[in-house]
Amino acid sequence: MIERQPLLDSFRRLYKGEARLFAAPGRVNLIGEHTDYNDGFVFPMAIDRETVVAGTRREDRRVRVHSLNFNESVEFDLDEEGKGLRGIWLDYVEGTARELVKRGANLRGADLVIASNVPVGAGLSSSAALEVSTGYALLSLSEAEIEAKTLALAAQAAEHNYVGTKCGIMDQFIAVMGERDHALLIDCRSLETTQVPLDTSETVIVIADTRVKHELASSEYNKRRAECERGVEILEEWLPGIRALRDVSVEDFEKYEEHLPEPVRRRCRHVVTENARALSAAEALRRGDMEEMGRLMYLSHRSLSKDYEVSCKELDLMVEIASRVQGVKGARMTGGGFGGCTVNLVARASLDEFQRTVASEYKLQTTLEPFIYVVEASDGAREIA
Ligand code: GLA
């Protein structure tokens, strides 16, 4: 948890006065990977790692922001022309603010101090936590009413237009809508959501960080998107009316896959089967069937590694080691891939053994020291006392 007092003390030192506090969480995706930008299904949960913002409103339209993590103060003026794509953390904050204004939010200026304990570059959505926490703070301080979905969409647009990553909607959505003790099934086409209770009395969600940084903005992410779009273009000839891979069933895919060139065929196979797995996983969790949930997670990892090719040797190794520990029901890479974390479904009674075995074997084979920690399903963006 981020300590509230040092944050408020820094605020007082920098800007004087009493601040209000707002927070938004990072997330871990349980299953449904690289499906969001194919209009498909994702099943993430918000985690108890968060970005906290202390803020007060200003009477003008200047936004001053200090990051405790970067020990840096920056500012922008909502009345001046926006800048973006500078490759700095302010792009996320300024981008979200400007996208909110574009969507009709009547924002005022504000003084903000930010602190975060969401690891950066680990596939746990530190960027969505930054966008959504500051967006939520600016909206609340300005008393601007806006739908929760609009905040998520504005934050996603900030990634597209100010950061340069053509990400889907998952990360921003869960950062806004997360609910304690629940995972969230999101239909990324209709944006309908279903909260599914997550009972962790016997089985816990464990994150294992490979310590290999992912490079999401790297061309690979946008390349996968393009390959999926190509797949839809070709399949349309046999399946008229499809708009995205979401519209292709596993049966139809198997009927027509021979018309797809490689690697497009394998990319599409991942997305089509992953959509089905995400829906089945939500059902399994609703029934409390952790064995089935875990089985689907292993299948998801294999598909991401072999068909979608967004894993890496460290992620594969981490999953492989985990799978040999008794009491582990499932493991897979989570997030964009190419590094970052795995998510593991582990019997509470096996937690110590999991930590011991995964840490020592992984270190032995890679010389890297992994971070391993249990996460709790947490609330999305909110004001905190
Ligand atoms: C990143 C993106 C998400 C999603 C995942 C892969 O986290 O920001 O929109 O596409 O990768 O599932």
C-alpha cells in the first residue's frame, strides 16, 4: 500500500494546503490475452498495487504535476495547444486530460502529486493506473460528471494519440471498474461487463515477475494487430459479415483456416480459441471450478507462446517451473508479453513451496531474481479517505 502521509506531506511542501486523495489500481489479466483489440473477451482483475494522486483544484486551467517516483515536476495548460508523443510520463497524464476535455468534460486546472507502487514495464498496467488515477482526480476536483466508461475510453485514446500504443480497452477498463474480490469479464465490443466473485479462501492468485522488461510500444504489438486484421479480410470471403475475429467461431475457423497464410493462420487461431477460453474460464470461476480455470490458463499460455508468439524464454520457463509444483492449478504469461509477469493459480497450502521452488529454480537457470507475490482483487478508481 502507498503510504498516505508522505504523499500529503509532499503535497503541502510543494503547493501548500490540504489535498484530496484518489487512486487507481494496476491489473492482472487472468485470461483472454490479445483479444480486446479483436472485439473479444477479457477476464482481468484489479490488484492491490496502485497509483495514488493527492490533488486540489485551481481556479485557472493549469495542471501542475509532481511525480514522487520520478522526483520530477511538470505542468501543462488546458487552454494551450496539446503536445504528445514526447516519450515522457506526462504524455499519459496530459493525454488523458485532453481526451476527457474532447469528450465534453469541463476540466479545471489542478495541483497534483503522484506516487505509485505498480511495477513499470512488468505487464501490470502501470500506465493505465497513471492515466485513470489522474483522470479520475481531475474529474472529481473539477466536479465534472462523466460516465465511468468514458473515462476508460479517454485514457485508451491517450495511449493511442499521446503515447503511440494502439492498445485495446482492457487495462483502462479494469482500472476504472475493478471490484474487490471479483474478476471482471469484459465484452470488448459491447463494453458490457460482468463481475464474477473470486473466492481465494483456498486458491490464491500469485504473480511471478520474470524481471525481463517488456517493450509493449515495440512494433510487435501493432504488428499482431495488423495480422489479425489481415485474417479478418481473408476470412470475410467465406464468412461474409464478420467484422472482427470475435465473430469467428472455433468450428468456422477450422473450416476455413487453410485459406490463411502463415503466420496469420496461427495468430487468428490464438484469438479465436482464446475468446472461447476466456468465456469458459469465467464460467469455471463462477462455479468455483479452479481445476478447470487452471487448465484453461495453461492452454492459453501455450497458445500465446506457440501461435501468437508473444512469450519469451523466461516466461515459458517460469510457467514450466510453476507447473511442476504440486498445488499449482494453472499458470500463464499475463499482459502484452515479451517479458513481464506470469499469473498463477496456487493452492493456499502450497504457497510456500511455490515461492521457494519457483524463486530458486528460476534464478538457477537465468541468474535473475524473480519477484513473487500474492495479489488480491481490488477496487477500481475511487476517492480515498
Ligand atoms: C496490453 C494492452 C491491452 C491488451 C494486452 C494483451 O496490456 O494494453 O489492451 O491488448 O496487452 O492482452
